[in-house]
Amino acid sequence: MGGEAVKDDPKKEWRWVTYKADKIQRASKKTAEGWTMEVFMPADRINKLNLTPGKIIGFNLSICTGTSLYYYWGGTSDVRTSERPDTWGDVLLSGSDGKLEVPDKFESELKEGETAKPARAIVIGEALKLRVTDMDMNLSDKRKDKVSVTVKSKNGDTQVAILEETGEKTGVFEGSLATRLSLGEAAASTLSLYEGESVEILYVDQARADGARNVEVKLEMKSAAGTTNLAGN
């Protein structure tokens, strides 16, 4: 049996609402070590839902054996644990592993049947194309979200690129950063580079699949000289 303890009015007693599989799907299996339990709960069943990766929420599971014997993950049979969130255990919401790429083309630039390839080097004078794939950062299904990537050259220039989601709920973010040959002076929103120097590209993944927080995802690339076309009379 699955359901929800509901209290519509503070002056009234709790009431139990039973849900069928169309509302909550659940399954349990006895193992040599104890029990394995699974539950699929639609997001619309949860009031004030916040599924931000890394968030800790109260959670409890219990099994009725068909007798007077109950098993609880958190809480005991001495209290009506469904009505006592303070007796529940904690669940840490994990995320997905973010992926950082430097593609030769954006998705919007690809022809039918074509796929993007990793760029071999950062060509000075050309835009540095950046892509992050991280479903955690799809914070809204009604707008294009944004993430940031930090790019550092060995000569000390640091720039932050803002990447925008390719759709309202793709979890794929793309953006570019202008580059130029270093002339000894900083340029706004432009990465100054010397030929052949190393460049570090950094994305901070706020939540990983294993529950780790704020993990640095890095790429290192070399800069290469661009081609200059000179026109003469």
C-alpha cells in the first residue's frame, strides 16, 4: 500500500490517502542483506518541490510484512512515523557529471548528418567555442539557462565566458570567447594569447552523480597562430 498522510486543517486529525500505481509506483525485494526498495514519485505529488542537486531532504521507507512486524529505514514503530518528519532519514540529491568540450562547430552550425569534432588548438584571432553538457543546470523548462566557464592563459590573462542553453530544457550550453594576439595590454571580454602557450579551461560542476560538490572539470589546450590575409593594390 502507498499513499500520503494529509492534514488539511491544523485542528483536525491526520487522514490517510491511498494512491494506486498511477500516482506512486513502488516495489520491494528481500535480499540476503535485508531489503531493496524502489519508489517512483511524480514531482507534482510533492508540495514546495526543490530538487536542486546537493540538497538534503527528509525521507523514510517502511515495510509491512503482513503481520505486526514492520521494518523502518528511519523511525520506529513506537511513533506514527508518517506524521513525524523529525524521525526520518536524510537523502542527498545527486546530480549528473558535467562534460566540458571545445568543439570545432556549434550544434546550430552543423549540417544534416554532421557531428562536431574536438578542436585541436585555440587559433589566435578566432573565437574559442565552448560547450558544457550538464542536465543539473537546466534549472527551468521555460527559459534558456546559463552557466559560466573560466579560461586562463599561462601569461596571466583570465576571462569568463557565459554559455547559454541551446534550448529551454536541453542541458547543453554553448558560447564563445574572443581571442587575440597578446600585445601586453588587457582587452575586455577577449583572451590575449601568445603563440604556443597553454590555456586552461575550467567549469565547476556543482553536483556530481556520486554526490560530490563543486568539482572542477578542466581542459588544457595549446594556442596556435592564426592566418592573416593581406590585400594589395
